Amino acid sequence: MTITKLVTHSGGFHADETLSTVILTKIFPDAKVLRTRDRDMLIPAADKVIYDVGGDYNAEAQIFDHHQRPNPLREDGQPYSSFGLIWAHYGHAYLAAMDVPASDVDAIHQKFDTNFVLPIDLLDNGAMEPSVAGPLSNMTFPALLGSLKPVFDDTSPTADDDAFFAALLIARTFVEASVRNQAAKARASAIVADAITAAGTSAILELPMGMPYGAVLDKSGADHIMFVVNPRGTEWMLNGIKLSQDTFEQRADLPAAWAGLSDAALEEASGVTGAKFCHNARFLAVANSRDAIMELARIAVESLAVPAS
């Protein structure tokens, strides 16, 4: 039977059922989202998916709550929220609806679960404190969604629902962007791998365009590569390579003498005609041609072999 109702609880909303709704409305675009605690509406039926309410977890009956005892747990013992349950059962269909190639679905499903879904599950269940984010705790995704709740003295009878559906639009944007980025990384991996092979023993990796390369480069073991070059529009970019996504530290910095310079000043400091800009933090340089950027890259590599004075 066709799913015509997506049923979750009324009142205040949280990240888990909001994100679950993102997934389900993509798979069942014609279904109506119903926010209610009406007991009759919480009785499972073939035309409903019930989530984050109902006091049961039964995938065959299409009910996905996590508040009951015992609560549903992952294989490693970590708790599910409704988002984790919905992703486990409907995530593959969601990725297919997002036109992710079938060959990439399993890998992206797992990566999205680890990086996006699991933190929501842990926070929602109190298994992880928001304070782990330190001074950024108020900037976590659940906190930002929570800031969209109606203020205490909003007396509109539809305030909670209005805020939920406004938050839903924002949540959908971030989920879809995350999936698109993961799919792009999958598309880029073969291109980057070929470029690493072509680079051989060179310390410079040349890519045909800007694209995600870090994971493939790390996996390749090509630790000798220090800089990445690629075109962007009419300009060419020279980038340092981060040691990890958790730091700004790089495998190698661009020469200190270039820091913060642009145009004629950078041309003079580097000796390269066409040099246009070097970031003060020495992770990025720009030139107006491939020849110019490759010369900047060559000089940057050679500077690494010169002991600091």
C-alpha cells in the first residue's frame, strides 16, 4: 500500500524527527506530514510511517520510536534516535531518490551515518553532552535547529507547527548538501587517483579542476606530494595540503616572503610574472596562467630544501 501519512509528535520539535522527516518526505513526496499525539493516529497501518512517537520500534509495522524501554541500540551498543532508525531502514532509498549512483550508495550510507546521523542520535539520547563542542556548543546543528522554535510568549495556536516546517526546509538543505558532497567525493576519487599516478615522484599534484582530494591522497600514501595545483575560472590556484581536517597545519607552507602580497609586489618577491596573490597564512597562491602557477609551485618546493636561517 502507498504511504500517505508520515506521523510524528506534535508540540516542540527536535533535530531527530525533523531530520527523519527530511528523509521520509523525499521518499514519499505525496504523503502528508501529521504532527499529533492522537492515539488513533499512532496505531500502525500499512499507509503510515510513525516515528519518534508511539512507544515501539517495529520496522515491519513501520513504527520507529526510541523512547521506550528497552530502547533500540546499534550493534556497538550506542543508542538510536528516530533519525538513526529511519536512516537505517530508509537511507538507501533516500540516496537512490537523490540520484546517487548505485555503486556508491552503500559507502555513502555508511559515511553519512557515521558523520551526520550518529552524533544526532547520541545528543538526542543524552549519550553525548553538547559541551563536547566547547565554545561552539551553541553552533551545533541541533542547537541551531532548536533556535528556530517559537519564543515562549508566541500564543499562535500553530506556532509549533509553523516553526517545525520552517526548520524542515533548513534541515533539508543541509542533508541534501551533505549527500551531494559525499557523492561528489566519490566521483572525484578516480580522477584524483589518476592524477596522483601521473604525478609520480613530483611534489606537485595537478588536478583538472578544484575537487575534493584529501581522502584519496591520504589513502594513496603519497606523502611526498606537498602542493596541489588546479585551474579555477581564468585563474590558477596553488594550495597547501592540510595534515587533517581537524587542523590548519599543512604538509608544507608557501614561502614566508610571499605572505600577504599581491600583484606587482608578489611578482617582485617571487620572481614570477603573472603571480597575483598569496594568502597571509601561506596556504594559497593565485596566478593568471598555468605556467605562472607551476613556476610558483616549483619555487615553493625548492624552498622546502633550504634550511631556515
